[in-house]
Amino acid sequence: MHAALHARHRAVLPDWLALYYRQPIEITHGEGRYVWDAEGRRYLDFFGGILTTMTAHALPEVTEAVAAQAGRILHTSTLYLDRPMVELAERVARLSGIPDARVFFTTSGTEANDTALLLATAYRRSHQILAMRNSYHGRSFSAVGVTGNRAWSPTSLSPLHTLYLHGAVRTRGPFAALSDAEFTAACVADLEDLLGQVGGDVAALIAEPVQGVGGFTAPPDGLYAAFREVLNRHGILWISDEVQTGWGRTGDHFWGWQAHAAAGPPDLLTFAKGIGNGMSIGGVVARADIMNCLTANSISTFGGSPVTMAAGLANLDHLLAHDLQGNARRVGGLLIERLRAATAGNEAVREVRGRGLMIGIELAGPDGPSGSGAPTAADAAAAVLEAAREGGLLIGKGGGHHGAVLRIAPPLSLTVAEAEEGAAILQAALDTVRVTRTGEVGT
């Protein structure tokens, strides 16, 4: 069944549209933290459709809200007043922490970041952008132009002049051996030096508080606050890409920027993924003077759709009413400690990191693209991904240039029992893979 659909997929869809697993699977339905494939096999979902199923699969509040709105009207566009859009915008504006905030809805995180870049460059009248090494901001032409991860940068052409900073990857690079305070100081000095070399004004810094596709890497808390002091002196805006970190996933904070809150909220904040719990919602929050700086017409045909806004409102209600941020902190803390204990002494594991229900396991071994010849850490990650699926667990993969990090991001309603179940499956999957000093990957 899966093989026949895979053959049809390959016949009509692009070769670069990646699929997980040697034998890709079709997921047909889900409930809670579990999904089922077309052959009836059940899996514990530790990836949530790339961090998108934020609360639970088939959450009744969301499915009922979608059905009720669809029964009234499916679509109108932003050319007409849209009550669900106004209501969700009011709530997001209050939650964002940005003063005098305005909200613009899109259909994806890529489009949200694209919009933020448009606003920042128009407001500052500059196409120069600061971005972080190892970053990922989406697949549009402008978003690729500020993505600092070569595995996700299919072209070097860009409408933007992008300058990449140190700081987002704590355990690699020239500052890795420093203490957190020294690391931050070195990254700030690098930023100061870079700005001293740049001709003209820089529009903005765009940064993920925790890098998603980059492998759930993060700087020391406070780094972006220290950056902000420098940015403010130059009038440079700060865009916080919260597509993966928003809505309480990190447990400690509702937004990732709040780990760097000494400098106050960002000038612009982008969001997507989890707020729709599977529906296509993205957006930008910005100060009114920035949001209103555009002088030409601009609309969104599908952004702010009544159906997706109804889903977002119901999902946000459920998230807040059930304190899923607190659950992410509690259950995520237990899960990360369980995984650290399970991988202690495993030479195939370089690091277990993360916060809340956003956890990365970086595997050891030679760098390089999977399948490039000698086995690599990426090959080990692919092997663990397969073994976990065989054991009934779905996880993600990413990190660095070639994907040697296992990405764990279950729905925020994960229970302690489910965390233990997933950790046990993942431990067994990791135990099947060994990476020797010569780079051999085996089972």
C-alpha cells in the first residue's frame, strides 16, 4: 500500500521534496499523541508534523470549531471584515509583549518571515540583514537568502545582503570552549566588529531563539539582549523568529525571546506552526509604526481565513486553559533527563540538549552528507530514525550541514507515561547504532 503511493508520489512531485524512511509511510489519522499509518500501525508521535500539532491530534475543540465555521463560510479574504481574525489578532497582540502591536496573518512561517523582512527593509530603507549561522527561516526566495544552513540553501542568489553572526550554536565554532559570559562577550565583540566593517545602514537582525532545523541549538540566555544593546545604538531592528519556539514549547517561557528579556520585546515577532494545530496559520506582530510603514497596497488572499482563525482561537484557548506551557516544562524536563541518563556512555551520542518539549540529540561521528562514502553522523541519525519507527516512534532529524541531530518535539499535552514510552523506544533505537572512531556505522 505504501509502496504504490510512493511510486505515484515520485511520478508527479519534485525529487527535492524529501520523505522520511527508506520505505515512506502514509499517516491516515491520529488521536492525542498517537498516529496510525495506512497499514494500521500505531506510532507515538514525537515530531507533531514538524512541531505543528502543538496540542493534540484530533483535538475536539479544534475540529469542532473548524467544522462549525466551515458550515457557515469557508473564505472571504482580507478585503472584508473577519471577526475570527480580529479576535485572534487581539489575543496575539496582547500575548506578544510588543507595545502598540499590530498583527498580520499569513499561511506559513516562511511567508511570515518574508513579510517581516519586507517590513524591516522598507522601514529602514536598507536591504542589509544580519542573520545567525546555522539558521533556517523558510523556503521562499527572501527567506533562503537569510538562511545560514547550507543544507537548506538551494541558491546563493538573493534580493538581500546578508551578514552572518556567531552565537546561535553554543558547543561548536571558535567560541565553544569559553564560559557562557565569555561566549556572549565574544559574540557581541564580533557583532561590533562586523558593524564597523559594513557600509550603510543595516535593516534588522533575524534570529531564532532556539534554532529549529539547525538542530535545536541555542545561545546562552541573554545573548540577544546583549546584541540588542548594540543594535539599538545603530537603529537596527530585531526580528524574533518564533515559528518553532512560540506558544510555550520551551516550557520556561511563552516566547523564546523571553530568555533574553533584559532588552525588552523584539521589534517584530513571527509565528506559525503550533497555533493552528495543523491548520495553515502564520503571522507577524510588529510595532504599529513598523507594520504601517508600507506605502503600497498589500493584502492576503488566504491569510486570516475564517476557518483557520477559528482553529487558532480554539487551540489557543485549550493551550492556556490546560497550562500546556507548564506541562512542557514539567514533562519536557523529565524527558530530557531520562534521555541524558539513557545515553550516558553511548559513544554514538555527542550531546543531549534542549528545553521544554524541544529536545535535540546530536550524534557523534565524522561530518559530511549522508551517503557520501564513508559513514557519517548523519548516517547514524538516519539509522536511528528508521529504528525508532520500527519501534513505534516518530521523531525528526536536522542539525548542522547534514542532519546529525534527532529532533524531539511532541505535542505539548504529552503525559509522563508517554514520555517514558518514547524514551524507552528511543533508547533501544540508539542502542542499535554504533559509531566507531573510524566512522563505521553499524547495528
